[in-house]
Amino acid sequence: MSPVRADEEIRRLFVAGDLPVETRHAVEVWQRTAFASHEGLRLNHALHITLAFLGNVPQARVPELTEALSQVSLRPCDVAVAEPVFLPVRGAKRVVVLPLLERGGELARLQADVACALASTGLFEAERRPWLPHLTVARFRRPGQPFSLQNVNIPGFCVVRVVLYSSLLERAGAVHTPLAVFPAS
């Protein structure tokens, strides 16, 4: 990746699969119920499936990313929501996630295609650890310990669009702004 000049406008970017409105609503209802008595958590209301996190990128390079992502073939991806887990697996927990399950591997292929397209720009390097499809539903304010969670009864859904987002970190949480949308074909 190329170094950033001091005078360049920088954007913190990521690419994500969007959730249908009904799914977002179902997750939010579950969050309010499941975490009602846990003050040490901050609920994540910016629900999405992160496909690639780019970090800080010069604004001038955003069109390159948009062009690369426009070349990715997106077929609708059917996914199911699994039972919640605390991460990281070892040590004090930092987040609560809902893993996503899929039968045909379409979501994993989409993530790999997105990563490959972004890597072709020289602005992205894939993580070494395997990709875990999930929804981050809550973050611990300070690393904590797991506790009992209610079962999740959120219907499966279909990912039908990918979005390039800019993320601005605020005191109350990140504010995500869509820069480009790529619908399924």
C-alpha cells in the first residue's frame, strides 16, 4: 500500500453486505431483549456483514475502489442467523456476534471476490485469519466475561447488495456513510 501524504483527505473505508429492513428490525428487537440487563455493553445499531475493512484510504483513490468493486459479480446470497457467541474465543470478551450460516458458499465466494477486487487496487491486503461471516450486535465497554444469552429466532435473509462505506468514529459510535452501492444482478 502506498504511503499517505499529509495534505490528502483520508476516509476510513469498509465494504459490507447490507441487511434487509425486516432483518435489521428483528435483530434490534432481539438486542433490546437479550441485553436489557447488561449495562457493560454498547449495542451495535450499524448492522451489516463486513466483507472487507480497508482502513484509512486517500479520498482521491475512492473511484479506483468503486471501479474495482463494480467488476464483482454479486448473486443473491441466502444466509441464516446462528446462536450468539462471544469473541475473542480466548481471554476477556470484547464483542457479541451472531454468526451467519450458508449452504451454498455464495457469501464466502462474494467475500473472496470482493477481497480480490480490492487487492488489485493495492489498497487492501486480506487478513491472514479465516473470514467469519457475522453480525456484530454488541461491544463490551471494557473487556468482560460471557453470560447467558437468549436464543435467537431471527429468520434467514438474502444479501442482495454490497456497499462501500465511509466510517467516521464518533464518541457515541461509528457513523457509516454509503459511498457506492452494488446491487445483485
